Amino acid sequence: MFLRACFMFFALAVISSNQAFADQDSKGHGHKTPHGGLIQEADGTHAEFLIDKTGQPKLYLYDKAMKPFGRGDLQARLVVKGHGGVEHSRDLNVSGNPKACTLFRGEPIKGLKDWDTAVASVKLKDNWTHFRFPHH
């Protein structure tokens, strides 16, 4: 009887630990983004946002299949809210070859070490589409 109880305890412990690692892995390793930024979707368009080490904001656009959105006739704006309530606004300009990938860059935000929320607004067709990126 004691042996059976030990075996059952051991079996349940193994099953539980495997489940715990599976849950941890699925939560800790989200979808890998092409440029290491945050991804949001709105109106069938995906946007990837990041602020690089120099403070320069970058926004990449993709279609609904995550293929590069190759259009250069778009407008984009950005508002970044810091933890202290400070807001930084930037116009974002198309950079690089718009036929290969739509990349928008803005002037660097000096002194920005951390931020709370960024909202990128992109004029697609005749309407503005807004992408909200929560940070921490």
C-alpha cells in the first residue's frame, strides 16, 4: 500500500511539473517579432513598434498575413506616454525602400528610459487607424 501511494505521488508530481513547465514556456515565449518590437493589429493591418537604444521610435507595418506592407503613401504620428505622465509626440516619416517594407522613423526622444503606452496613428486609405502599445 505504501509503495502504491509513493508511486502515485511520484507520477502526479511528474505530470504536474511537466504541465507547469509547458504553461511557463507558452507564457514566456510569445510570438517572435521580426524586429524585436511589440505587435498590435487593427483593421487587418499589423504594426510592430519599438524604441531603439538611441531613443528613436520605429514603426513597421505588415498586412494581415504578417508580410511587409509595401506602401510609401502613408502618414503616421506617434504619442508616447511616460510613467510620470509626460507625453512625447512625433511625426513619423517613411524610411528606406517603401516597396520592400514600410518603416517609419521619428526623431529620437532624448532621455526616455522607460515608457508606459505608445499610440501610433497611421492614415490608411482615407481613415486614421490607431495602434496602442502597452509597455510596463
